[in-house]
Amino acid sequence: MQGDSNCTPREKEEEKTRVEAMGDERSAAEYELQKNVLLKAIRPGGLFYEYVDRGPVEMLCVPHQLFLESSGIAPYLRLPSPHSHNSSIATTTLRIGERDVALTPEQHQQIACITREAFLDYHLVHFDGVASPAFVTLRGQRGEFSADLQSVARYGRIGASKVLCELSPLIELDDASVSAFHPCKLHILVLAKPLMDDEEVHNLLSALQRILPPMEGAGTEQCQNDQKAGVEQTPGPSFLENCFSREAILNYRRTVAKDNDVHSKEFQEMMKLPVCAPVAKTISNFVETIQQRDAPLFDNTDVRRAISFCLDQCRRIPFFARDASKLHIAAEGFEKYIMTKLYWRAFGVDPEERERNKELNERLRRLSPLVNAEELDALKEVEEHHLWGQAMLDLEGMNFFKTPREKLRCAVRACEGLAKAVSAALVQKKKKCFDGNINNNNNIGNNDNSKSMDENPVVFGADEFLPCFMLLVLRASPRDYYLHVHYVKRFRDASLITPHESYCLTNLESAAEFWLSYTTSLSCQTGTSRPSTPQKTIVEDLFIAPVATSFIVQPADKDEICAVAQQTESKYGQLSNSSFQHDFFSLTGDVVPEGINVAKLLLEERKPFENLTVAELRGIVEEARRLLAEKHKSTQTGSKSPD
């Protein structure tokens, strides 16, 4: 009592507030224990009492009763356990609004499964570790509690849900009548909002409504209105083109995390070393200086100068001098750090590029339903391959990353998946042709040859790959495609680009210019909005005498893709982007290097590709083009010869 008399008025007011809050929490807890339909559903006889463990969980998060009622979920949670009635008699009644709906045992079981998987599993939480606020739900969504356990939020979602009160487990932990991780044995938190977004709630209610039997007569509309009473407060999903949820982005990033790993943790540990303190300070000061500027980064001059200066500092440190691979890690780390921090000052800041990007986005959207594979001389079978959708997602994945390398790696994955699809399509097409010739000739002794087709490598070049890549870009229609291409071209260090990546970057640039010019050619036509003939001339204009860079791809069931193009580009990878494009697209068959024995160069001398001169590379390319031309000519001659 003496301590109370010494309290100041402010302290007394705060104590009164705390007591009132505790009283409110106790009253809220009592109300939820008595009224909350989810808590009733996990008790004996409830919808979820027959619970089957799906993994360790430590907590049950329960949306408060007012939400369950207003959202329209409460009527379904009031149903009894589907195992509590005779399975052969439909005695279960679901009351929705003012109507009673009789459920068959099958419908009752379906409702129990859907509410369990699409609602309860969202709120069963497994923590990452002891005293860790981070958790994962049984649905796989991750989230985190605040330090004071007063709110909880899911990763990738805006806002947090307030914790209203805490409840003790509903049954004793040593009760053997239920499993170890039964919801009744878990600590319970009552939340103001569920660990679900509006779209997920809408999908749950839509799935439940599809189970209910349709009503007849005048009651049909009334029943549907009753069922949708709670849905009106939660807007339905907006399926926008190229729109992905934050969670889908996180899942995609986790999937490609290994590919994007450039020893980031090792780079961070290196920068923490005392000898690297000046380097870390330099790069940090550079980023801070650029952030304080009003002008955006229209070119890579400042970025390249800063990275070069930091690398020069690193070369004077014995730690880096002893191991050249450490310098490579540092170069990748500097670029990733700078471009992540300065992304919005470097991406899409050029007004001219933004206009071109807007034009390309509009034209891709308009042309996608109009242009088919035949008009591009592309293989229509690639669109039916199972990797086609993944390749489109990889192109759209450029929107999920900030660094030039990560965006470029998305394009590389798209090209690799497309190469497998093209290989499989060519194998299928060749096999059909071969089987047709056998049927025409009544030759039944070539089954071994047909069987061996799938085992032989399939050789294809730019004539097959590039049209399919143009079709891929058209179908995917990635957002801000033009901006991504020029961002990578401008800020990705050329010395860190591999030959394969350089080839893919060239394909990206070519596709952007191709579709801009393709659409322009369409506007010149009169009387039609769709080209009446294949636009092969446009491809020939963009890719003047394409180099016969041939992908040698194993059959589609194997993962390896061996590309002669990758070897041919090893010399060009050291050049600038402009010179690479010029050499790649302007080689013609008119100029044949003299005095180069390609067979001796490759088979006897076994000279590495990185040591070849430009003349030797051109000799190899011309020899490959000549052989392909002879093969094409012999194929045409064979097809014209009489049976």
C-alpha cells in the first residue's frame, strides 16, 4: 500500500490502463472460448476433431469469431465431424443464412477436407527454432511474430494481424486420446485477421460453394445470395496478365537460388575482415553519394569506375593476391551490392527507353493472339512441350530480381529450356517423317533405325532456334522486357559475362528489335491486321546470313545441352557487346578464310577455342555452314528422287 501511495498520477493512469487491458483480454478470451466456431471444430465431435498429423506444429492461430461470421466461413465450421454419423444416411444439415441445405456424406466429407487444407492448415504454425519468431505454416507460407508477440505477419504480405488474446491448450498434453500435435494440445493465439489474404479467403469460399447442391425455383437466387453474403466483403482474385503474388516470387527465387548464388555470404565475410575495411567504406560511400544525387544513372561510367577502384584496392591486399578466385567473388559482390542499392536510380530512367518499352509491351500484347508459329517459321510443337511454360516463367522472372546478373541468368534458363523443347520437337518431327517413309515403302526392317533416333544427338542451328525464341518472347510478353534488356546490357560487367550468357543476351536484344520492326511492317499492310504470308524477310533482315551455330543437344530425357555456339562465342565473349553483335550477325559466306585447315585445327592440333584467332573462328563457322548446306541439299535430293 505504501508503494501505491508513492506512485505518480501518470503511473497510476498507466496502471489503470494495463488493468483495463488485462480485463479486456480476459473477457475477449472468455468470449472466444464460448463462441469461436473454429475452437468448437477442434473439440470432440467437431469438424476437425478427427485430426491426422502432417508434421510438427507448436501453435494454433485462430481468427476471432467476428471475422469468421462476417466472412461466411462460420457455417461450414459448425458442421459436426463427418465420422460422427452413419455414412449411409444423409442427416447432416448446413444452415446458410435463412436456408437449410441437406448434405450427402460425400459432400460432408469434401467440406471437411477443403476447410482442413485451405483454412486450418494456414493457421497451424511450426517455429524455426527455440525462441525464434519466424515460422512456417502447414501450407508452406512463412511469417514472423513481433518481438512482443502483439502482432504477426506473413512474409510478402502488406500489414500485420493483431494478437487479441492468448488461450491455453484445450486438453492436457498427456492426453492419449488424440495425437501429439492435435490442435487441442497447442498453445492458441486469437488474431484480429486470419493468416490468409483476401484472394485465398475468396478461393476457399468458392470451393465450398461448388460442393453445395444447386437449388431449384425461386430459392436458387436467394440461396446463392446467402452463400455469397460473406464473400462480398472480400474482393475476388484479379487475374491480371503477368501478375504473380509475392509468395510465387519467393518460391521462384528459392528455386533458382543455387543458380544465382555468387558466393554472397563469402563476399560479406571478406568485407568484414579488418584488411578490407577501407574497401567496404569506399563502396559504401560511393552508394551513399549516388543516392544523394538528384540525377539518375544513365550510363555505367560511375559504377565501373567505383568497382575498378575497389578491385585495385583488393589487389594490393595479400589475401586477394594469393587467390585469383577471390577477386572474381569480389567483382560479383561489388556489382550485386551497388546495383541492388541503386536499382531504382538505374532501371528504366531513360525517357526514350521507357517510350520504346511502352511501345513494345503494347505490340507484344496485341500481336500474341494474332501471330502463330508458322508465320515465324518456328516449330509449333515447342508450344506443346512441358518446358515451354517454364521458359515463359523464366523470362518473366527478370521482373523478380534487381541485379544484372540475376536478370541475365533468367534469360539463360529460358534459352536452355527452349533448346530442350526444340530438340524434342525436332526428334518428334524427324521420327514422324521416318515412320511415314517406312509406311510408304512398306519397309518393316528399319525398326532399329527408328528406335535409334531418340539416342542420337539432334543438331540444330539458329534457323530453328531463333524463330522459336521470338515466339517464346511473344507468348510470354514479359513486363518491361525492353528495359530489362538494356539494363543488363548497360550495367553487367562484360568481363564477367560467359560466352553462353553473351549469346543469350544477343538473342534478347534481337527479339526486342525484331518485334518492334515486325509490328511496324504490319502497320504498313492494308486491309488486314494480320500478315497473310510468313514474315521470313524480316528475320533475314535482322539476322543477315546467320552463323550456323549449332546446338548439339542430347535427347530430351537428358539434362545436358552441349552447344557448338557456346564454343564459337568464347572468343567473342571478350569483345564489347556492339562488336559482338556486328561479328555475329554480319558473317557471310562470301568471304572464306584462306589457308585454314579446319579438320587439322580441331582434330589434330586440338587447339582450345579460347586461343583461336578471329580468322580461325570464321573458318570453323564457314566450314559448318558449308556442311549444313550440303546436308540440306542432299536431303532435298533424296526427297525428290523416285521411290
